[in-house]
Amino acid sequence: MSLKRLCLKPGAEKRLRGGHLWIYSNEVDNQKSPLKSFAAGEQVVVESDRGKALGVAYVNPNTLICGRLVSRDLDYKLDRSLLVHRLNVALSLREMCFKEPCYRLVYGDSDGLSGLVIDRFHDIFVVQISTAGMEAVIEEIVAALNKVFKPEAILLRNDGKMREMEGLETYVEVVQGEIAELSPLIENGVSLLAPLQRGQKTGWFYDHRVNRARMQELVKGKRVLDLFSYVGGWGVQALAAGAEMVSCVDASHFALDVARENARLNGKEDRFDPLHGDAFDICKALVAEKERYDVVIVDPPAFIQKKKDIRNGERAYARINNFAMRLLSREGVLVSASCSMHLQRESLVDIIRSNSRELDRNSQIFDQGHQGADHPLHPAIPETDYLKALFVRVLPVS
């Protein structure tokens, strides 16, 4: 069956030729190919205004990003065969970089599969689909996973926020095998457990792997405060690296229960201190109690979801980092992270600068972290570069 054409306005193909994969609705020539004539998720041949074929994309006429390129070769449509090929290519990078089969296997655009995320936990695969085009080939995705890996279990965590914008329902479903409440993984040599069905996103955040490894080098014999700890990705790895004590702060009782189980799994429960509540409120109380920590980790959820949130989000980052600095012991270390794509690295650096001066302290940024190799950057899509981590020594004025 031949695909319909999606015709672009003059000059609109320049970004695609430069390597980008997205097509915006205002770039489509609605006279030649009315957007409303396409069904959400339909695959099309994208053409320049001069009729030159640019590749195959899937479309959604109801969204700002109305098209996402899946292949530049018209012989390759988004089907089981292409998915198998892209999974194998993605796998080759992960196997080159990681010893254990625990990683983000597919990172959307960067792996040539826009709208698809797959996290691997040994032989359990968690799939997140955020676009109508990927939802249309969901059976092919499952079949491709079985072809390449023969998984023990496959979980669909299709409950992300983007699905609503794409006109998709949200749901969580085990489509193959059985999944326990907590599933094992290994990160930086530490055995851990993740709540794949009830946890945030896919149940785990692999993106900070390299930053957690760097953190492990700094915490032996130290008192550590892990703010927004979730299930202990930072805190428990600090315990495994020899921290004297770790206080994990989170608003979720469930997350702290899993963090405690992770501490127990590593034989460190006696050094694990869960603090339930709002991180800002707990920090305020800890400051009043004159508590001090050698290392404070700040890894909050994205305070900036959209561009319009930048000002308020920067204030939130500034406030939590101010608390963190006030809780540091003399010459303590702050690990300040952000997963907000709209927060520029330079802005986070400036937040550190301004807070240290406000507190009459000097700060030294001695290392900077990025997302791991299983979250590769697409050089034409800056949105794929979102994660930031600053390693800061906070010193008294001398």
C-alpha cells in the first residue's frame, strides 16, 4: 500500500536535511496536503516544496510537532523489520558501554525511534510510548523485542503526560510474563530494586548513572543528605560506597520504603535514615536544628516543565540549593542536579554563584556531569541534552 504525501512549504526542508527529525505544523503546505486529511499515527512520505522525497514520517495533525521522521530511505517504513534493526543498533551501543544488561535501551530520537523509550532491567523490558505513531505499531514493537531479546517480561508504562497531547489514553499493562512488585537491577556495581509498575516513569532513572559513580568517590566516611531521594538511587549507592550515614528525603512513603529495602539489600539499613515530607520543609527544619552534612545531593523533579515556567522554576532551584548550602559542613560538597531541559547549564552555575555569595561562602565547581551513554545526544536535536550535575565544594570566606 503506497503512502500519502506530506508536502512542506518552501525552505521548510532545511532543518530535516541538516539532521533534525521533527516537522512542525506551520511547515506543512496545507494546500497540497491538508494536515486534517491524515489520521493520527499515519505514515507518510515527506516531500519538499519541489517534490523531492525526504523520507518516511508518521504524523499527528493535532499536535504542534505534527511529523516525526522515521527513515530517510523510502524503502524502510516503521514496521517490525525496521524496529528490529534499530533495536540491534541501540543494543550495540549499550553493550559497548555497560557490563550489566541494565540501561535505557532506546532513547527516542537519539536512537532513531522518536516517541519510544525502552528501559531494560536484565530480561524485563519497560516500554513507554508517547506518540500516536508509535502507538500504531505497538504490536510490532513487542514482536521486535521478542525477536532480538526473548524477554522474560514486557511492561507498557504508557501513562506519561505527552500522551494526552497526542490524543492517547493512559494505561499500565503487563503484556508478557510476570513482574514482581520490585525488580532487580545493577548500577555502578550496586544491586538495587525498582518498582517498575508503581514507580515514577519507568520505575528507575538510569540517566544519572555516571554522576552517581562520581558521587561514590566522594562519600566514604561522610554524612550524606539525599534530597528528593525517590527509591535511593543516590543515597543507597552512597551507602554502598562507604558513607557513614545517609538521610533520604522524599514526599512518598512508598518510595522511602523501597529505598529502605535497597539499603537492606546492601546490608546498610543501620546507616539509612528516611525522612518523609516536603524537601523544602524538611530542609528548613534541619537548618533550624543546626544539622550539618558532609555531602548534600539535590536531584529534584523538573521544576521547569515549559518555557513559561522558567522564572518560577529558577527560583525553586535557587531556594533548594540555598538550603543545601546552609546544611553543608565546613568545606562540604554539594551535588546539584537538574533534569529540566529548559534550565540552561549556565543558569544552574549562576544559581550556585549567587547562593554562595548570599551566604558569604566561596564555591568551587570541581566537576560537571551529563547524562550517561544510554541517553545519547542527537546532534541536531538540543532537546535530547537535558541533564546537568554540578559537583561543588562550598568553602568559608578566607
